[in-house]
Amino acid sequence: MNAYIEFGFLYNIMKCCPVDKNLKKEWEHELESEASIDENEINELCNVFKVLSSPIRLKIAYHLMKQDYCVAALVYVLGEKQNLVSHHLGIMKENGVVDSYKSSRYTYYRLKPEVCLMLSSLRD
């Protein structure tokens, strides 16, 4: 036996797909009792990852994690053209990644809390 294989790893290998019928039933019961994957949640996460797959949209998202921004401020911090930033914010809003609100004559954008949580967990 390889000295580098830990006992827990070896135990999990032996436990997987057992030949013994009683152990197999126990193993199948364990797998069935685990939380199932919610397909709607998976589809929503896939959509968020698709939206954030653009480098500029991901940069926007990281800035919006810190604070709410108007388009003019995002244009300045990103060093991009206004029409490009507005276009990407529109895509992000359409796909449920950001929200917007009016304050005076400016529209401010904020990252939705669930997206913020997802991104902050990726950074840790």
C-alpha cells in the first residue's frame, strides 16, 4: 500500500459501490438522503456565470461589490467608453445580476445581494 494514501481516502474508496448487498443498501440510502441539486438554482447560477464571463462585466461586478455606482463613475474607474459601460450594465440588469435606482437625475446600479455573496465566496 502507498504510504501517501490517508486512511479516510482509502475508507471512502472502499465504501463506494460496495459489493456486499447490505453495505450497498446502506450506501444507496446515504446517497439518497443527501440534499438533491435544485435544477432551477443550477440554471440560475449558470446564467449568472455566463453574464459574468465577459471581463468588463466582471470588472463592473467587482466595483459594484464595494458600492453603488452611476454610469459616469463606472466609466471613470474602468477607463471605458460610456456607451460600452451602459451596454454591459443593460445586459447585467436584463439577466438579473444588477438592480438600478434613481437618485436625483442619476441612475445608480447595485449588485444583487445573491450575486455579491457568490462573488465574495469565490474571492476567499
